[in-house]
Amino acid sequence: MVKGKTFQGHRFEADEVEGEQFEHCLFLGCNFSWLDLRECRFVECRFYDRETEQHCLLQGCDLREASFLRCDLTLADCSRSQCLGLEMRDCQAVGIN
């Protein structure tokens, strides 16, 4: 479990996220594109910074059975992602693609 970390401009690799659980993390301008995020769990994480307007890329991800609980996914780009079974509960998702 990864808890309370800040990632800025980070390009994630498969071994960093596969099946991982993140809690209270901040992702600023991060890139998760084309990763297998199946069964990953994000709890109270922020993928958007209001001051800098940085958002994250999740293009082409496998988000099946992934879980986002109380997260801010404002402006996240999830285009071309597989989302069957994706759980987004109590999330902010204004402008999500």
C-alpha cells in the first residue's frame, strides 16, 4: 500500500501500479497511459491540482474492476480505456474524458 505520497510529472511503469492500493496520494501531471490498472484501488487521491491546473493521463488503460473512492479526477484523460466494472464512488470528475 502506498499512502500519503506526492508524485509530480511521473510516468508510471507496470511494476509500480499493478494491483496496488493508493491512499491519500497526490498525482500532479502524472502519466498512467496504457497500463493495466485492473483491481488497483485509489482512495481519497487527487489527480488534479486546482492551482496549477495539472491533470493526469490515463489513456488506453485497462481500468476493469479498478476502484476510485472519494478521488478528484477533474480533467483526467481516460480516452481509449477499458472501463467495464470500473468503480467511481463519491468522486469529482468534472471534464473527464
